[in-house]
Amino acid sequence: MRGKWAMAVLVLGLTTTLLNLAILLAQLSTTATARGGNMASQLLDDDDFTDGLTKIIRKTVRDYCTVGKRNGIDC
């Protein structure tokens, strides 16, 4: 029974390593500018993403200004 677990762990480790290697090779084969520009444009075209991002930014600024007023920081 101990040998079966050792073999299962070995196979799982080897599979994970090969999968990570395949992902790394795919990342290296695509230029960083192509990846970044494409993903950014897709995100900015998504209305749900931009609405959510706007809400987060507004809440952060509102929280900062609320704390700032108590601490004498001018917003």
C-alpha cells in the first residue's frame, strides 16, 4: 500500500511539473506587449468591469477623505 501512494505522488508531481512547463512555454512564446495590450483592451471594453472598478475607486476615495477629515488631511 505504501508503494501505491508513493507512485501516485510521483505521478502527480510529474504531471504538475509538465503542466507548468507547458504553461511557461506558452507564456514565453507570446510577447508581453501582445498579451498585456490585448487583455487590457478586453477588460476596459467590459462594462461590468469598468462599473465595478469605478465603484471601488469612489469608495476608496470616500473612505480616505472621511479618515482624512478626522486627521486634518485636506481632500
